[in-house]
Amino acid sequence: MLEAMSRPGATRRDESALVALTRGSEADRRSALEGLHALYRDEVMGFLVHFLRDAALAEDVLQEAFLSAYSGFDRFDSSRPFRPWLYQIARNTALHALRSRRKEKRVDEKGARAEPASGRIVLQAQSGEEAERAREVLASLEDDDAALLVQRH
């Protein structure tokens, strides 16, 4: 099964076979997770990188999301598609990571004036005005709204 999932051209139809494995033994569950990871990792990683704007953080969130999915297989309704469930887990994990990062930043900056985010400024200067405006609008949105917008587009 895993060989089929890693082949170019593996389809979403393979998802149902993998989801069925989540109801089996521990070895079946691991095999299912590996297959689902192979099927969705690039797609979900792309979403997370766009949403978080930090590849390292996105990689951590991706791993945590798949671990949460593995832990939650028993709560997954196998009559429903797996992809939206996985995206919900990834989105919630990303939102939690953003909140944690903001909390850490507030603690670090407590009592000190915040310095401008030079990395963000450099990226904005390097990109076109249209992309810069899109990032500003995205940053002004609530985390949940921004996540939904990035996920949708």
C-alpha cells in the first residue's frame, strides 16, 4: 500500500483504503499514517508555509498535526473525507503555534520597546507593491480568518 502511495499519480481514492487501516492494529494505524502523510504532506506544508510565513515553524506544525491525527484516528468519522479533517487539525495547530509565539514575544518585550521586525520589512521591500499590500491585509485579519483565507486560496 505504501509503495502505491509514494508513486507519482497516487490518487485520493487511495485515501479510503488508508482510512480503513486506521481502524486496525497498531501496525495498520502506523501504516495508514505513513500513507496519508505521503499523500498530503506537500499540500498541507504549502498551506502552512503560506499561512505561517515561516518554513521551519511550518515543518514543526506539520509534524505535530500528523501526530495529532494519528492520536485522534479513533475520533475520526471514516464516513467523511479525511482531507478536511486533516486541514482542520493543521489549521488549529498553526493557530496555537502563532498564539504561543505571540505570547513568547510579549514576554520577551515586556518592559522594552519593540524593535521593528526587520526581516518582514526586508521581505516587503523585495516584493512588489501588490504582494506587500496583500500581506498587510492578511496580517490585519484575525488568525482564524487569515487561516481560512490562506486555506481557501
